[in-house]
Amino acid sequence: MRECLAAALDDARSGNDPQRLCTLRLVATAIKDRDIALRAEGRERLCDEEIARLLQRMACQHEEKAAALEAAGDVARAADQRRLAGIVAELMPPSMDAVSILAACETAVAETGARGLRDIGRCMDALKRRHGTALDLPAAGAVVRGMLR
């Protein structure tokens, strides 16, 4: 993921989009800051899964800000925030499609031996361990809940 970010930064530097360049620099800085904090804890640096979670959080923050701006009537700035969220989302690994989510949920239910709604937590833990950030957790939760009813 770091290589993908570096390539995107190089492309943005040669391009003519200062907003994109600024957003990518913000992402790189956030990753670097977190790496520095981890070194103080004795770890080397963020793994790809942790970077993906950071990117998800940043994209979500931009979306929330866009929704707040839209509610306040500032549609132009809301559109800018959504564009920034899109730039951050481009860096994230591709997420699973609906068919893949269904197959993963079926496998998790079978492997954990889940039989009722009280077993949703075990299924979700298995899904998180196996698929990490590629899995849309709310969608998977709905599928698992439907299977266990």
C-alpha cells in the first residue's frame, strides 16, 4: 500500500491537481505520524491492514463532514469533501463484492458451527481474521444475521 501511495503522489506532483496532491500528502503524513508513534511502542511500522483501516477512517471523516456541510446548505464544499473522500478511497484495497461476501459468510458459519443469533460474534471474528479490511463488515453482518435467523 505504501508503494501505491508513493506512485499516486508522484502522479499528483506531475499532474495539475493541487487538491489531490494536498490530500495525498495528508494521507502520507498521517501514516508517517502513526509509524513514529508505533516506534515509541517498540513496533516497526503500520502493516497494510492498519493502513487500510486508517484510510477507511479518513474517507469516513470526509463523508461525515460532507453530510454536515450539505445539511448546513453548503453544497459546493460538501462536493469538495466527497471528492477528497474519493481520493482517499482510491488508495484502499478493493472490497469484496456481494457474491464473495455471501460465500465468505457461508464458510464462516459452517466453520464456526454457528446455529443461532448468539453466534454472530464468533462468525464476525472469523470473517475479520480471514478477510480483514477487504470485507464490508456491515454488509457481512447483515448476511450472517439473515443466515442465522
